[in-house]
Amino acid sequence: IQETERIACDFRRLAGFLFPASGSQESDITRELDAALKIGVEVEKTRGVPFAGFSDAEALRYANQATVHPLKYLRGLA
């Protein structure tokens, strides 16, 4: 939609991460990985994410995610 409508909303591609909150079980990540792979989602298990305090956390990395500036995007749709 952003490209078709030529909405200037700071769209960019980046990786998304899912990692456990403190106190969560790492087995939750394994279940999420199994579910994602079962439905064909491109995902990989990794250790460490680019956020302070989580450099050694077990995580899932989802490639080719996107981000936009939400207000700019909504203004472009209006």
C-alpha cells in the first residue's frame, strides 16, 4: 500500500526479533519457532538481540520485516 499510494512514511525493511521477557522460559521460544516453521514463516533461532540487556537472550529473528512512521502513514491514507 505504501508503495502503490506513494506514501512518504519512512518505510524501511529490517529484522524483527522475538525474545523472552525476564523470567520467561526459553522453551517458549522453541514452541514459537516450531509453530512458525510449521506454517512456513521465514525465521531463525539466534542468541542475542540488538537491545541493551538482551545480548545473550535466546531469540527468534524474522527477516524482511518493515517499519513505518504511523502518523505519516495514516495521513497518507487519508
